[in-house]
Amino acid sequence: MNETVVLKNLHIKDGKNTLVSNTSLTIEKGDIYGLVGESGSGKTLTAKAIINLLPEGLKFTADEINVAGKNILKASQNEVTMYIGKNAGYIPQNTVFFLHPMIKIKNQIADGYVHHMKRSKAEGLKISLQLLDMVGFENPESILNFYPWQLSGGMRQRVNIAMALMNNPAFIIADEPTTALDSTVQKQVMELFKKINGDTGISILLISHDLSLIKHYCLKIGVMYAGQIVESGYSKDIFENPKHPYTQLLIKMMPTMNIKKNEPIPEIKGFVPEKGRDSQGCLFKERCPFAMDVCGISVKEHNDSGHYYRCNLY
């Protein structure tokens, strides 16, 4: 099996409201897969469904959620918890709230390893030192004795990356990993992900609203809008020949040095809809410059040699 993650036909609901619908994606072994879209598009919810971390009150259905060779839909809750803990890592976008401010790093970083791998704290701390060194700390022994509030945002993110790697997972999710970091630290963190991926072969799901970052680091991407993946495929194909109007507009909004003085910055007017996401029509219709009457009724799906898109224009 060459796939690390297979997600088929995911639907997530909050009571009567649909949040994510008809969403599928496949992440091959060793790939960095980018999931991009505006805030509120359902990227984080999709990722959390894969690793069984959806917030309470949300319900989901799917035809398949396969992580590292195991369909977690066919396992008990306890089996899923233990299996995901061993085989998947999660790196959050908010480093401030993910690490407990009043507990030393050494008492946070090894806990998951002790719990899931059933090994000693001493062994966990030994691996912690190795991983802290791997993610770029020159003084890992000192870092273990720090509290999170003593670390910068970039340092906390490196600790989170080390924590995600503790159980030698097959797959990690990096959820907006460069949010609130300055541009220099952003590049350092992303180059670290690239190195980890190259050295270990760990598959990475990279969630971001930054299309430039996705383009540079991801082999394949999924473009998400209002709880649906509207276009997906190889990054090169999508950036050279974007099919969906939403993707086209996102690419036009990417920063460029070629913008002329007093030229308005491209924008997508309107907002991502929160309701009506179970519609059979195109959810981008109200913001689309090419919308047709049929778009409110149905959407045609296409798959051209792995380049998937949902649009009636073609």
C-alpha cells in the first residue's frame, strides 16, 4: 500500500448545519500534501477528523478513513485512540495554548511517548533530547528544563514538532505551522519540515492559507472552499493550469514584485458561506465571476489524469 492516508466522502455536521461535505483526499507515502483555502473553509476540521480529534458536538460520516494501513472506522474508540497516538502527530497553529505554560517542557514532551509506547520516562527523555537536537536546538538539555513562556514562538513551534515526532509516526499534520512567526522564522520552520520529510519519509499534511508556501513545499495540493475540495492534484499542474475560478483567483492574489504603482490588489469579494453547504449546486456561485444559472442547481466533477475539479465551465 503506497498511501499513508485515504479519506473518502467525509461529511461533518454541527446539529443541522453541514460544515464539511463530500470531501476526499489521498496522501501518498513520503509526500507533503498541501490543503489550502480561506479561513472557515473546513481545512482544520477535515484534518482533525482524520486523526479522531473533532471537537465535541460535531458528528461525521465517511466511507473510509485509512491511516497508515488501518481503517479507523472499523475499530473501537480505544483502538483508534491508541493507534492514532502511535501513528500520527499533530502540530497546532496556536503554540501558546497547546503547551501548558506552567509545566516544564520535559514533563510535556515525553508524556505521549510513555502513554502510547508503554516505555519509561527516562527513555522518553532520551528520545526527547535527540529530537530537540534534530529540530535545531543547540542546547536541548536546557530546553527540557524551560517553561513554555520562556521560549519564543519559533522555539515553541520547534518543541511542538519534536513532540509530534516522539512516537515515530507515519504521518503528521502541520496546521498553519507558521502563523504568528516572522518571515525569517517561518522559512526556518518550513525548511525543517522539508528536511524531516526528506530524512524520515514521514508524510505531511500541511494546512495553510498561504498559497506561496504551499506552492514551494508541496508536491500535491487540495484547494478547499466552504467545506469541499473544489480542486486537487499535482501542485505544478494546478499552478500552471488552474481550472476552478476560486483557485484562479487565489493564485492571482499571490504576492508579486510585478504589481504596478497604484494598481489595486486583487481580492475575492464576499465571504465563505457558513450555511447551505449541503447544496447540490456550486458553493462558490455567489462570488464567482463566471457563474451560470445551472451552478445553483448542480456541479460537474472532472478528473483529468489526477487533476480533479468541480466546475460547470468545462
